Amino acid sequence: MKGMKTIFSVLPLMALGECTQHFGTTTCGPGQIQMLDVAGMVYIHDTTVIGETKINGTAHARNSQLNALELNGLGQFNQVLVKGAAKVVGYLEATQSQFNQLTVVAEQLLLDQTEVGPIRIQSHAGQGPVIWLKNGSHVKGNICFEGDKGTVKLNGGASISGQVINGQIIETSK
């Protein structure tokens, strides 16, 4: 019985969380990790990353907190809080998430039921980038398109409290 008490006293320490790798896919589960620096596919769920998060590849994140984010690739986030700066080179789709400030190098950005600080979007592909703000998403600050002139498509009560610089706003029903 004494051994059982030892096991139970160790269990709370397991809340530190961990990431595992299997054939190029990284999975981070419940708990806290110090930092995340991966290439390939990564699944992050119920995880708090205390330091920087750097991902080169595809990121699927759910119910997690990141301190700072640098993503080169594709991101699908659901109920994710990014406390510091976030930079995405590629495509980001976020639902019920929060970003303090967001810099994106992409042709499209989709935010659904998401709150974000200022957005800076860079594009030089000759076709203006499009930001989709859906279902009550709110931008607290300016949206600045650098390079090509962009478009912000508002839907479902989405709003912007700042200005759209080098772009236009279109309200849509879809």
C-alpha cells in the first residue's frame, strides 16, 4: 500500500505535458511544454507552450495557449490563444481563437468567431490578398495590406475597430 501512495503523489507532476513523434508527425498533448520547434505535421491539443512555437509544416491546434508563434505552412486553429506576436507564412484558418497581433504572408486568411489585434498582411503575388472575417470575428486595430491592395470580407456581424489600409471592405452574406 505504501507503493500506491508514492504513485499517486507523482501523478500531479505528469501535468507537464509532452510531445511525441511518430513517422514525421508530432503530437503534443495536455499540459505545459517549454517550447515547440518542429518540422512536418504537428497536432497540438490542450497544450500550453510557455516559450516560442516554431512550426515548418502543417499545424492543427485545439484548445491550446501559445506564447508566440512562427508558422511557415498551413495552420488550422480552434480555440487557441496566442498571447504574443504571431507570424504566419502560408495559410491560416482560425475558429474561436484569439491573437494579440498577427502578421501574415499569404493570399488568404480566414478568421471565424475570432478576436485579433492589428493585422499586417503581406502579398506580392500580383493578386490582392483576401481576409475573411466571419461570425462575430473582431479586429481590435488596423488591418494593413502591404504590397498588393487587399480585400476584407465581413460576414455574420464581424467588425473592425481600426482602419483598413491599402484595402477595401466588402460585406457579404456568405
